[in-house]
Amino acid sequence: MAHCKREGHHQDEDPLAKRSKVSDSSVESDEEKINLGSHISVNDHPTLAETNAHKGSNDEQVDSRDHKENQMHNVNLSPEDKALCNSEVLKPQVGKLFCIEADAAEDKGSRHAMEDAWVVLPDASLEFPGKLRCAHFAIYDGHGGRLAAEFAQKNLHPNVLSAGLPRELMDIKAAKRAILEGFQRTDESLLQESTKGNWQDGATAVCLWILGQTVLVANIGDAKAVLARSSDGCQISSEAGSTLKAILLTREHKAIYPQERARIQKAGGTVGANGRLQGRLEVSRAFGDRHFKKVGVIATPDIHSFELTEKEQFIILGCDGLWGVFGPSDAVNFVQKQLKEKSSATTAARRLVREAVRERRCKDNCTAIVIVFRHN
């Protein structure tokens, strides 16, 4: 997604696919953005205008799971973890009120290479087992290349776990501290690697953790997460299913926004008439981008949390390519329609990406994760 993030030429690379899974609940005709809980952020952000909105049978034509083995290999998982990640449904643990079905799909659009990477871990405990259910999903949207996205894909979640993500008893403050520290550790080590390798890639991110009944969403840049929530708790598959409300869980970080601009200017950077940092970089927060770190680019995420109830139906994670042609409510309505037709999360994700690229003419890399909550 270099085109929307940074101006300049980009090397063509082997378009190895990266993906992950996601879906949750809430949709309505008008997009709605609400504060779903406390969040950690270096700066407050201006209110964002809602994204303007802009099916089929050949689902296999949209790349959704063809490279799953490659993606899991890059995350360095054990065979047991890979088996869990490749399964569509994570069965509920004792005392859990829902199971998770999730998958990802991607398409490079008209770009020469795919620069997105993703992670789908229905069981994300890795070497940190505990009583709390732990699932993790993420999309990393690279610009200037795919190295930063791949680095974050491989390292962020292990860094968050090692930073103290709760595994036994839920502690919201501890979880947010671990996520914040995980982002900082990942960016610091990425900058060291990029200096050694003399590369300048960057990546935005939208990441989601499910700990027990708690959802935590963290983002930097312009990738987004949207929740689909029902008013009455009826399942999507029920004939009397209610209208869903689309709730934007993330806030964009762009140099043109006043408080992001203020930080950039304080660091000695400038925002051009085109709204880009130094006239080149559109986003103001990202992993990597080492030459822009000295002029205000940071990798500090906004972090939001909320509890899952029977009203939460699915969550959509998407890079900015997806949201350039889909509004939040539009995307929720589209996925809801697929799920009402008894489609799986896999099919819903594939059709969503295909619609974005082939029907709505998204020209950027396009990656989406649909995470569906199947309530008992």
C-alpha cells in the first residue's frame, strides 16, 4: 500500500501472501464511532469524519488461504500452533460463552507486489499458556516495501506476550501496558534491523487480542477495525436477526490532523500542502520509516478495550485499501449478508475483498480479516 502512504518508487518483490482472520458484531445505516473504553495514546486525536462508502461465486479467485503455510512458517509456530491457526473454528473453552471463527483474504490489486502481512492465531498462547483464552489477529500494511510488515508480523505478538500480557487473571491496565511495550520493543528492534540492512520500509498496523471475554484493539496509521453489534443479541443466522450497528474501533493517524501535525512540527518536521510529512509520508504513526522518526513519526498505538456480550457479532479488520472503497456500515452490511446466507468467515472475507478489488476497483493492496463470534 505504498501508493497511499509514501510517494516514490518501490521495488517489485515476490508477492508472498500474508493473512489473518477477524470478525465481530455491530452495524447500522450510518457509520458510528464511539469510545469503547479507555485507551493509551501519546496525543489525543481530532474527531474523524466517517469514511464514505463506495458477491459472487468465484471465491477461490480472491487469494484467501493459499499461502497460509508460508505465513505460519514466518511466525515460527510449532506444528500444534499451526494446526490451530489453520482451523476455521476455535471451540469454546470451559466457561466461555462463545467460539471464534475467523479467516483472512487478500488481493494485491493493481500493485506489482503485495506489501501487506497478516496474522491469524485463534490460539495465541504460544509459550505462555494460561487460564485466559488468548486469540490474536493483525494486519500490517507495508509501504516502501514489505520488510517492515513482515518484521512486525513475526515479532509483535511474541513481544507483547513477553511484556506481560495477562494469561491467568484479566487486568486491563496490565494488558494495555504489555501491548504498548510490545509496540515499542518491536519498533526499536525493527529500526536496528533496517539500519543494518539499509532499508527504509514502514508499516501501519491494526491488531486485536481477545483475552477471556475482553477485546483489545491497537492501531497505528490508517488500518481500521470495525465492530458489528446487534441491538438485541440475536444471532445473524436467525431469521429475526436485527439490524447491526457499525462501530469504528480505531482512529486514523495522519500528518494532516491538527494534533498529529503539532507533534510533527515540535519535532522539527513539516507537513506539506498535500498533507504529507515532509511532503512524502501520509501517515504519522508507523513501524519503521527510520528516516521519518526524527521528524515526528512514532509507533505508539491507540488502545481500546471492551467486553464481549451476546450483542457483538463480528469484527472486520482491514488495511486502508479496503476502507478506501467500503464505509464501515457498508462493509458490515456486506459481511452480514454473507453470514445470513450461511457462509463461513472464510467465504465472507474472500467475497469482501473480491468486491473491493473487482467491483469497486480498489487499486491498492487489499487485505481483510473477518472474525465471527458464535455465541452458545
